[in-house]
Amino acid sequence: MDDATAILLGALVGGLVAGAVRLPPLLGFLVAGFGLHLLGVEAVPALGTAADLGVTVLLFGVGLKLDVRTLLQREVWATATIHLGAWSVVTAAVLGLVGLVGVGLASEADLRALLLVGLAMAFSSTVFVVKVLEERSASRALGGRTAIGVLVVQDLAAVVFLAVTGGSGPSWWALLLVLLVPGAWLLHRVLGAVGHDELLPLLGVVLALVPGYALFDAVGLKGDLGALVLGVLLSGHRRAPELSKSLFTLKDLLLVAFFVSIGLGGLPTPSELVLALLLVALLPLKALAFAGLLWLARLRRRTSVLTGVTLANYSEFGLIVVVGAPAGWLGEGWLTVVATAVAASFVVGSLPGRHPEYLVRAVRRVLPEREREDLHPEDRPLDVGDAQAVILGMGRVGSAAYLRLRDEYGLRVVGLETSRERCERLRAEGLDVVEGDATDPELWQARPLCHVPIVLLAMPFHGNNIDTLRQLRAGGFAGTVAVVAQYDDDLRQAERAGAAVGFQLYDGAGAELADRAAVAAGLDVSGPTADARRGPDRPSEP
């Protein structure tokens, strides 16, 4: 069996085993990489190419969803800058103490080398964090937006460091990149003109690689940063969400190569392994440091802790800082130490699972909860007032259900949505929508929906609908819960979990099409029979 075949089979088996024991598939890919290395399998060139392409497409997708205003918020820039400086010093101090007892490379390093390793360990992995946020369907929630903003600030800091130290910093030609801003109108027109077929994801890949990665790389900037910037320039386009969705499966497939390649990178010597494990042992402190800074920025305890845990890993960008540092700053072997710590941090970071609520309870005494008035305006507990119906998830289905319940049945409706941009747009259209994370257990502890007769669960990720449904029922909610599902087995699962009504997403498509055709033909579709036929995704005709 050749190496390429072994890598494909190993990745598949690793992902299946991880899924079978309810662990994230990426953990299986990492372990598969380590196992393949022990069996003598070597990375093939195509693996590195696929991994690099996956990271580039991932960051392009992040840019498509990034609101630049997020970077200007205190919880983002202050947390990122303070943590970068403080963690560099803390890590250097710990390594210095270890060096005093003569442990491996730490005993031979000077202060400059220790601070450089500390800086490399201060970065968090964009690839890993975004992947975890997507698995939790939390990338557009306040905590997810904050985490992504911190990552962007870290990337910018690394670029500045490499430029100042004389590493692979940018050339003066990089100043011309500002022309991309006025030139974005052309990209917008191209995106608006392309169809909905395979040309759309192809356009996304080309934009990420050519004016994104290749152009930035040519002027001495990190190519992945260019893909991120191109995504941001397109984020305001109406088709940006569609473009991001079209790249989703391709990106996930390519990122398998990234995680497998981390495991295939090789194993350290015993002394290097000791230092790497020491760095991994600092991860809980790194998480607590992030959580403390976010808590000081007036985020809730849960938001602070979960965001801190998500950021508690080491970054492949740290490897770039180590490699790009001037010659003589670091002794040989530190690159292996940092690479091993990065890989191990991914394994550790995968263990908390999709909803690590127990970690929030563990720091209850360290980070007390704030009063509602002292909290960040976007992170305050849910208050639906005198609502008669609440819709969780205000996408197309949720918005259509909102209009139907309000206009057809005269109910007072409130929508709950994680995306700030969508909340602002729907409010501008006259809908009562509040920002919040429906999967937050603390949201339901005060039983804000106990008086509401109808709750609709229309979140795009089925797992979130099920988790929220169970929390509602566990909290004693006795009203009607309706759930939207894409697949029949998801619908059956929702009914077993306590949903009174379930709707398969495409069940009403035929009836809806027939109704609209009849209206267009001038037929009489009024009356109760037509109302019964009319799907829940469409308000009745005036």
C-alpha cells in the first residue's frame, strides 16, 4: 500500500472512531497522523498542498463573515494585546525556571530566546478555533465573534513582529495593497454576475488564492492574511453567505489534510517532549487568562470561560514566528518543541466537547457572575417581555414563521438570533429580534419562557435545536415546542426529545409551489382549505 492510500484510509478510520466515541473528528485525524508516522508512513507532497489550500479557504470564509467593527471593540483589541504581552512573559518565566534545573533546551536559552518562544506560544490557532466554533455553531455568537477578532489581532501582531525583527517582513510594495479597497467594486460585480453552480465555489477558491494568498505572499505578507482580507472586502455583498456556504464542504475536506499533516510531522526526543508537555500543561492557565480578561471586559462568566477555552491552544502561526526569527535567536530543537506543543494542544483542545458547560461551573468562585446592569449590552440575559411566541433562529425559515405568526395569527412574537448583523437587518425591517445564544444553559435558568405558549426551534444546526429542546423540557417548560428538521431521522429524534410538532424542511415545498402557481394564474385560493395547504414558510396572501 502506498503512502497516499495509507493516509486516506488512516484519516477515514480515525475520523470514524472519533465519531463513534462522540469526540470531534479532527481529534481522530490528528491521532491518525501520529499513528501513521509510527508505522513509517511519510507525508506526500499533495498532503501539504491540500493542507495549505484548506487553511487559505478557511480564512477566506472567516473574512466573509467578519465584521470589521468587531476589531474595534474593547473585548477584542484589549484582550488580544494584553494577553500577547503577558503570556509571552509568563511562558518565558516558566521556561526560565525549568532551565535553572537543567532541563533540555531551556537550560541553554537566553532571555531573548525564552521571550521569543513565549511569544510563539501566545498565539492561538485560527484553523482550530474556527473549526471548533463551526462545530458548536457559535461563530456568529458574541463569544465566537470575539474569538475570531482576537485571532485577527494576533495575526497582525505577528506580521508586525516579523517586519520589525528583520524576518520575512513585508516589502514596500505592500503599500499598494490598499488599492484592493477601491478595487473591491469589481470583485463585487463579478460575484453578483456568477451563477449558483460550480462556478461559485470555483470563484471563491480563485479569489482566495490569487488576489488573496498569492498577491500578499508576493509582497512579503502572510498569504493566509491576504485570503482573510479578500473575504472581508466581499463580506458586505448580498451573496457572501451563499459563497461561504458553497465552500463549506470543500474546506472541511481539505482541512483533513491539515490535521493529518500535523500528526505526520514527527516525534520529538525525550528532552524535547518534556518541554512540549510542560507548555501543554500551561493551557488551563492560558484559558483562565483569556477568560479573566474577557470577564473584565464585562462579558458574562459563561461567555468568558467558553471563549477562553476555545482560544486555549497553540498556533501553527507560532511555528512561522520561530522559523522567521533572525538566525541565532533560537537553538536547534525549539522548532520541534513548538510543533509538538501545537499538535498536543489540538488534542487537548478537542476534549471539552461541543458544550463544555462543566468548565463554567468549575470557575464559579474565581469569576463571579455580574449584575445585569454591569454586563456587556450584547451579553445580557434574555428578556422576551409579554411575548406569546418565541422563535429561536431567525434565518429564512424563522423569519417566515415570525411573519406568519404575527400577521396571520396576531401574536406578539420575539425572535432570538446569534448573528448581530442579521439582528440589525431584521430590526430595521420592523421585527422584534434580540441577540443571544439559545444553547446557553444559563439563559434558561431564569425560565424566561415559562409564560410563552409557543416556541419554534429553527436554528440551522440540528444539534443545537435538540440541545435547546432538552433544556426547555428539563426546566419545566410546558408549552408547545415546534422544531424544523432537514432529515426524517432528525425529525424523529426531535419528537422523541419532546417536540409537540415537527416539520421536515421540504414537506411543504410542493404545496407551496402549487399555491403560488395558482395565485399567478388568477385562481381563487382563498378559504380554509387553501390556508391548510399554505406552508409555514410563507405568509398568507393579502
